[in-house]
Amino acid sequence: MENKQLEQKYDLSKIYTYKEHPDKISGRCDNCGNTAFKSSVKDFIFLRECRQCGMKKIIKPYSQDFIHSFRFLRSISLYCNSWY
């Protein structure tokens, strides 16, 4: 029986960005080629983690200007809705 081991191509303790490291094959993990991911969004940052090897990649971080604009518009919306 042949004992297969996953070849480590990337440091799995790091979080990579899509801008610096785009997918070699769209929708697949660069490290193991898997297509199943766990995903989460926090503070407008979309984080994708491979379910097989654990490689993490930030897909689309928004700029700080966008975040501040969104928070400002949301606060105005909440303020205007309180008038009714």
C-alpha cells in the first residue's frame, strides 16, 4: 500500500490575500485543489478556509473609505427611521 501525504506548498499558518495570490484554478484551493471551503465575513472582510488542508485566503477586503462611508450612511438611515 502506498502512503500518500499532502505536499505542503504554502505556509498554512499565514492568511493570504486574493489580490497577491489569485486562485491558480478558479474556485479551487491552491494548496490541495479541494473545492469545499468554510467562509466567514467579519468587519467587511470575506475569509475563505479550505475544509481539507486549512489554507486561508482573504477574497475581497474593502477599503477603509468604503467601510466609513457605509457606517455613516447606515447611521443616517437609522436616525431618519427614528422620526417615524
